Amino acid sequence: MKFGIRMPVPPYGAIESGGYIARFAQMVEELGFESVWGIDHALMNVEYDSKYPYKKGGRTPLPAEGTMPDPLIMLSYLAAVTRKIRLGTAMLVLPQRHPIILAKELATLDGYSDGRLTLGIGVGWVREEVEVLRQNFGDRGRRCDEWIQILRALWTQEVSEWDGDFFAFSGVVSSPKPVQPGGVPIMIGGHTDFAARRAGRFGDEFYPHWSVDGPNPEAYRALHGVLSEAAIQAGRSPEDIGITLTGTTHREPAELCLELGAERCVILPPGGDLDGKLPIRLERFVREVMEPLR
């Protein structure tokens, strides 16, 4: 099993600093992590009624005033200061982005990183954020499905065409193309049946975040059943869709990820300074968890 790690989020890391994120990424690459992952929000609402689905109480642990860099620009910077670690978004809120512009941004980054990019995407959960952007919260799932297909059309067709509900074009060329065969791998994120069906139909990978109740093997197996049924209906093999699950710096969650068949476990970074306890805690994790399980 491969191990990835999230980039720190406020207040646990000075991610507004290029020097900090470079040192963090180089450190985890040297420690043997397979991938590093950034999160995405266009903005943070100080007040909101939307329910955050991954914490009891429905409130995100991220402070509204905390620094949250654009993940694609951050990963572009990390591509230049690392050599082999995979670079991913977990998750990019896909319906908020313009798919045609995004296709070129991602293809460019894939080339500059020598094919190390994975696009993790979700539909987003903050109605208030979507409304500030003058978008429709109710059709974000439909737009997400179409955006995925537009990205792939622009990445894989020499002269591209598409005729959908939101976009239509023909006789256009998006260049450069991604260097990875078939385009940038797309990871579908989410803990709902909608996300599992989307992964079965369109995903190269599936990242079903644990719900507010924490790791739940039965809930995960049910979701994987939904994914498998959707994949078969779409003429795909469920075995071709990679699974990523979330762990911590403790051994038990990593063992659960392995037991459930995950090919990757992404951990949340422990607290601590780069020049203090953080590298010590990560070195212990590598020694006691990563090396025995990968």
C-alpha cells in the first residue's frame, strides 16, 4: 500500500510561505511518501448554514481567516522543488472551475511535473460559497459529470468536440496535452452514493472520505458495491478503479485501509514545527507504520 500525506492546513503550517511548503514537500518525499495533497476552496464563509459532512456538529475545522492557497498554483511550485513525489488535489471543487481553462492548466502542470499529477475532485458542500460565485448549488453534480467528460475530450482528442447540457464545441484544439497516457488521472471524492456512482462511471480512482462517524468498514463496503454496479453498467471493470482511504499517524487506521483493499492511505499531518516535533513524528510513522505495511 502506498502512503500519501495532506499538506498542512492552518493553524498547523505556514503554507502561505513558499519556503515552508517546499521544505515540507521535500521532507516527505525524502521520507518515502508516495504523494502529497492540497485542498481547495475559492473562499471561506465566516457564517454559513451548510453542514460540513466530515465532523460532528457540521462545522469545518478550518478557520475562515486561515490561509488556503490555490492548490494548482501550490502544486506547480512543488513540482519545481521535488523530483518524484506525486502531486494531487484532495479535493478540487470541480464545478466551480471553468472546464476548458482548467483542462489547459492541468495539462500544463502535468507536463511540467513530468506526469506526476492526480486530479482529485468533488462537488463541494458549501452552498454559501457557491452562491457567492453566482453558480447553482442544485446542479453542481450534473456540471461535475459534464466537466469530467470535457476534460477528457480536450486531453485525448487531437481536434476536440463536445455537445452537452452546459457546453458545446467542435473543431477546437487544446494544447499541450497531458503527458500521462489518457490524460491526468481523475480521483472522485465523497462519501455518498452519488460520489460512488460517479467514480464507477468516470473515475480512475475513488476516495470515499469517512463520514462524521469516522472509519466504518460496512459503510465503505456498501459504497464500493454502488461503485461496482455503476462501473459494470458503464462497461467498466470495478477492479480498474483505485481506492484511496484516509488514515492517521497511528497504525490501526492504516491497517484498516489495507484490510479494505485500499491501494493508498492518505494521512493528515501531525502537528509540530518543521524544525521541531513534526519530522520526529513523521519519522516514527515511517518506521512503525509505513515500512511494515507498504
